Amino acid sequence: MTGDSMGGQAGSRAYLSAAQVDRAAGVLLGAAVGDALGAGYEFGVARLGVNDHPAMIGGGLGGFAPGEWTDDTAQTWAVAEVAASGADLRTEAALDAVARRIAEWFAGNPPDVGNQTAAVLRAAGRSPSAAALREAATGLHRRTGHTAGNGSLMRTSAVALAHLGDPEAIVAAAHAVSALTHADARAGEACALWCLAIDHAVRHGELDVRAGLGWLPAEAREFWQARLDEAEARDPATFTPNGYVVTALQAAWSAIHHTPVPCAPFTCVQVGDALSTAIHIGNDTDTIASIAGALLGARWGASAFPAEWRRVVHGWPGRTSEQLVDLALLTVNGGPDRQGWPGCARVDYTGMAGHDSFAVHPHDKGVLLSGAASLDALPDGVTAVVSLCRVGVGQVPAGVKAVSFRLMDTDAADNPNLTFVLDDAARTVKALREDGATVLLHCVAAHSRTPTVAARYSMLLGVPLDRALEDVCAALPAARPNPALVQGLRALADHARMGAGDE
């Protein structure tokens, strides 16, 4: 999730600003985080007190590990993997690929699968085509008349990324991917409506779940307008049980709508607050939080999700939250950049002045400050690396803890959650130190991002801002922190002085 220029890559489908790309990356990450947070509380397996915040406790119906995503994100991965290849999700070839990947996941006997999806996959066989899945889904609908579960809505978010900025294509693809397992029209409408809201949030940085109503037929438009009005008028807790796709969408939107946006400088923590609201609704907690998380990620971006969550989120097919972000970036950027990032083994910074910078943190000798060259010859004793720039998948040695942050050495517009990221990166360094790790904190050349986060870490140790900056820059003589990043530090200091937070 780190980067120096996230938008407008060679071969991209359309130019996106850095902030838009961050929001696009947040879509799949948000879905997975919501899923993993909600997994332990599904159907009351574990209970939350009124004032409790959910945690990634694992367990749930599937005996999941802490941070492990469930069938919601597993199926999302299947769609996202195809989208990241550049495929048009309206085509039969792309739908065949999605169908095969979902069937491959199901063949592994996952511990928690929705009844409707499981029935369709069993009927379609081990390696079905899209047509075979649709036939099985249609047959189930003919027999039961009840195929409007929430199982296609929970996996739909990748559709918005595949066709970002093209609402007509989004509607068609959302219906097509939904119909693989859910023949009821309401399921397809819900997927289209949610994907259009995700598209709007990514492109415009605002929440508007009604943005897609005009793309629905008149009857469906009236139906969903009334359901959205109801979601906003009623308490989120009333939308349970929520296995029905309509109630699931209402629950997710009601949770978001009724969660206020906090005051600056931490506005993006609405993400965690809204996910907590969604999980407190109860019933199908992982799915409601996953649906909500995709839209929250589209609004606030991948940089709004704390490292505490990102470090543990994982799941089928043996992937991590960082790899989900990579799929999102590959999809919206039209592939990797010239160095092969994301997905390359190493990002080469040898041509960058200062890449071999190195110093010991002036207020904690267990924190080392450097440019990217230190990754090629990790200093003795380093057991954790905090990266503030792009790195390759093999650049941090195996066995060393690695945490990355999206922080750009440009301006505030490219860092929409600047204060949150600075604080989260510094608190991650602090948490790693408290766990006994020797930490390497680095960016490309230790000119701006590294000294800024290092100064924030000093502030957390009780050092005043101006002295923190002075001491860190003295340790790194070439340091010239970007004024926008320094302003982020001042916002954090002001926040603390007002008594809204501790240092």
C-alpha cells in the first residue's frame, strides 16, 4: 500500500489521482477487514456488549483464525483475480474464469458457505462453466422461488473496480456476476446499486448510495428508493435477520449512514466506527461488515485502515490484505508499472540520491532510520521493517516482520488521511518496539517521509514537536521534511494540546 506515484501508470485504463487510487485500493481491503472483524460474531457465536468494539478474534461458525476472512472475501478474491487480469466481466470468458475459481474454492470444503451458494455449486459440479452455474441457479429458483440471499452482494465490490467510471458496464457486469449463483432480480439490482455507489465514492470521494438509482428500471428504482429511505430512517439494529439481500444492503447502508464522521484530524476513523455499528446489528455479521467495508474503503481509502488490522488479515487462497490491495491496483491501473510493481520481487532505488542514507533514531537506539538500500543488506539485529515507500514482495527478508504504509512525499491532496497515517505508522513502530523488535524505518532516501514519521514517534515518547524534528534532522543531515507532512505533525500536536488525544 505504499507508493511514490500511484496514479496514471503506463497502460492504465484511465488516469486516476493518487487519492482516487488510494480509495480504489480501499475497496477490496475494506471488504476483507469487515469480513475478518465480523467473522467471530456471526449469528451470536461470540457476543458484543453495547459499548464493546469488535476485534479480530477469529472463531465464528468456521473456526477461523484471528484475522482470517471467510467465504465473503474468498469469493471476492475469485472475482477480483479475474478483474485484475484486465478481463471484461461482462464476457462469457471472464465469467467462466470466475465460475471455475469459485468452484475451486468450494472444492476445498470451506467451513462456512451460504446455503444458497452451496446448493448451486453442488448442482453445477466441480469445474463448471458460467452457463452451468447459471443453469443451476435458475433451477434452484424454479424449485424454491427463494434465491435472493446476500451471497452475491458480498462478493460484488471488485466489479466496480473492473469497470470504474463506466456505469453501464458496471450494471451489466454486476448483474452477470450475481446471476452465477443468484437468479433473483433483487440480488442483481442490489449488486448493481452497491457497485455504482462504490464507483461514485472512488471517483468523487463521497458517499452517495443513490448515485446508481437512475441506472435501474423504473420499478426497481422506486423499490430501492423506498428501501434506502427506510434504512436511513430506522435504527441499524432493526435490520436483522439480514440474510435477505435487501435487508443486508439496508443494514450495511444504515450502519454507515448513522455513524457520524469524526472531527479533524481523524475523520477517516469513521471506517472503524461504522464497521462496529454494522457488527453490532448482529446475525450475519461478517457479511454485513464486509458489504459495508467495501463502500467505506471506497470513500476513505486503503490508508484509512490501521496496520493493527492489515497485519493480520488473510485467507483463501493463502493470501494477505496486501495482496488484495495489489489486485485492486492492478485492476484500476491496467497492470503493473514499468518495474513490475505491484508483484515484482524488488523495486530498484539505486539511482535515487540518498537511497543509502542511514542513522540511529536520536531518541531510541532500537529504531534505525534509512533509505531503501538497507533492505538489500539488512542491519544486524533488525527484526521488523516499517516501509513508507513501495517495496517488492521479496525485498524484506523472510522471517522479518514487515508493515507498509501509503505515504506520499508530495502534497496533502495526495495524502487524504495524512495525519492518521503519520500517527498509525509511528504507533506501529512503538508497538513493535514494545514487543521487543529492533525496527528499521525507511522510505526511498530518508529525506522526508522517514524523518517525519520518526519525529512523530519521538512525540509519542514525550518529545515536543519542534525538538523532535530538530533532533531527527540532525541525525539525518540530508533530511528535508515536506512542508505538507510537517503540517500533519502540527495538526497532531494541536489535537493533543486540545486534550483530544494523548502523546
